[in-house]
Amino acid sequence: MSRRFRGESTHKVDAKGRVSIPALFRRVLEACDPNWDTGRNPELIIVYGDHRRSFLECYTMEAIAEVDARIDRLPRGSAQRKALQNLFHGQSLPTSVDETGRLVLPQKLRQKIGLDDEAFFIAAGDTFQIWKPETYETEELAKTEAWLDSLGEDVDPLIFLDGIDAG
């Protein structure tokens, strides 16, 4: 099983804030949760962050453990460690997928990103993001399209991977 999320999709959000997670995303959550076993619900961490973040970033248990280990290596009391602890420990929500493959997004998180009746899911490597569909189109998708347009039609974006150590 892959430990990377792939793809994008839009799902309905009900009045209680329940939204189905794409099936392939659930398999990755299961594979990356060391406590998961058949019959159990995989756990994840939703990082909602500060006022500048207009999406929810969902971390597998393995991915958040890696972030936590990096934070722990910073000097205690340093401004960077305190800020990262606030962002990744304080402004986050531990949760799990329910028996029907859904997440329950609390009202506070739905309000933060303006989520109404639909949620847009997009893979981001070892995390996935949840956006209000319109916000994704105007903010994130527009940035990607502008960057691609700036490259010119004859430039293949894969050239940016040249010279990066595969190790």
C-alpha cells in the first residue's frame, strides 16, 4: 500500500459536519497508522493553523510523528520551537475516521475555512488538504496555473526535479 496520497475529489458535507474521505485516502491513513488494525478506525491529525491558513491539512500518524520529531530537535524555549508547537500541537485536532469512512469536522473548523455543503480534498504527498471548493480555485489553483503559465509552453515542469538527490 502506498504511503502517499494521490488525487482530488469533492464530497458533500452534512449538517453535522460529516464528510466522506476518499476511499484511497482512507487506505493511506490505515497504512500510516501504527495502531490501526482490521476493525479499527484509523487516526489522523487535522492541523488548522492560524488566520493565514484557509484550508485544513490532514496528517497521517506517521507524518505528524516526523513533524513532532523535528520540532523536538529545536532548542527548548526558542521562538521557532514555540511557534511550531503552537501551529502543530495547539492549532490541531486529533481525530479518527468513523465506521462509515467519514470525518466529523467541528463547527469551529468549518467556520474557519468557510466550509458549507461541499469539501474539496486534494492530495499533498504524505498529507491531504480539505478546502472550500471556491477558495481552492481562487487561491491555490490560480497560483499553480500562473506558475505554469510563467514557464512557457515548451517547458516541462519535471525539469525542476533534475539534480535533486533521489536518496
